[in-house]
Amino acid sequence: MNEPDGRIELVRVCKMLYDRKLTVSAGGNVSVRLEDGTFLITPSGKNKGLLSEDEVVRIDKDGRSLDGGKPSIERFFHLALYECNPSVNAVVHCHPLYCTALAVRGEKVNCSLTPEGIILLGEVPMVGYRTPGSPELVEAVRKECAHMAMTMARHGALTQGGDLIEAYNRMEELEFQAGLQILAAGADGLPDAEIRKITDGA
Ligand SMILES: [Zn+2]
């Protein structure tokens, strides 16, 4: 993706996250990998529903701002995921209510309640609590980089994808699954044999 298209798409996805109540106020951060090996990421401290294209910050692979903007403090776990996964081109991190409710309780999101959860998300790990913006959080996220979705204890959720819409869709589905888990309290996941059938056909 080139820079002008990246800015447009990133602002669009932030607005969708905000409109769907997947993030509130300045919480969360979203990034995309550009074709020249640099990245676009949301700026620090801005409401995701009010973001404009010129506020998006371009950074290099070491997290340095290339356009004078102030990038999100969480940029280093985004960069760690891109480094781990060459096919990942977008990362979404936010604090959706149901995912965060489970993460505050210390419960993982169980994505085996419905076929859609299994297909889109699979096994979703929860990383232990680490201070936002800390190198410890970056390392905890890096350890789970093979998973396209994860939650963070007492913090929120994170998804990856081949493009921004895929990462966004995973976040929307993850929050749906977390809400379902709370509303259908105590329900079992689909049986293992059915999960295998779905995964083999996916
Ligand atoms: Zn956060």
C-alpha cells in the first residue's frame, strides 16, 4: 500500500472502530505497513473518531517519526508483530468493552462457541498484564505473535491481518465472541470433532 492510500484507509478503519464502539476516546492504536517498508500509525492521544489523514504518523522500522508527528507509545509491539510475520500488513489494538471485561477478570476469550469464531480467530491467547508502552509488554506480545488475535490482561485486545480490513474484521468478531461468552455464560464450546471438521474445511 502507498502512503496516501494508507492514510485514507487507516482513518476509515479508526472511524469504524469508534462508530462500532470497539474503542472509546483516545484509546487504542492502529497501524499499516507501506510498500516501501515504513509504517503509518495513529498519533498519540487522539480520539479515534475524530482523526484526520494528516494526523497519522509515518514511522520507520525502529519506531522513529519520519514526519514530525508523535506516534503512539505502543508502536513497538506493532513493529514486533510486523517483524515476526512478513505476511501481516496491519495491526489493530483497542479496548473493546466485552474483551476488556474478560481480560480484567483474567479470562481468555473462548472462540469455539460458534463456527465463525473458529474460522476467523481460532485459539486466542491472553498475555499477562504489563505496563502500557513498556518493553515488557512488547516482549509478551512478541511471544504470541503467531496468533492473529490476542487479549491483554486488564488492558484490551489486539488483532493482525493481511490488510486493515482483515485486522478490523478480526477485532469486530473477537468482541462479538467476548460478548457472546458473557451473555451465554457457562455455555460449552463446539465439540473437538466439529472444530476439526471446521478447521479442515477452512
Ligand atoms: Zn491499549
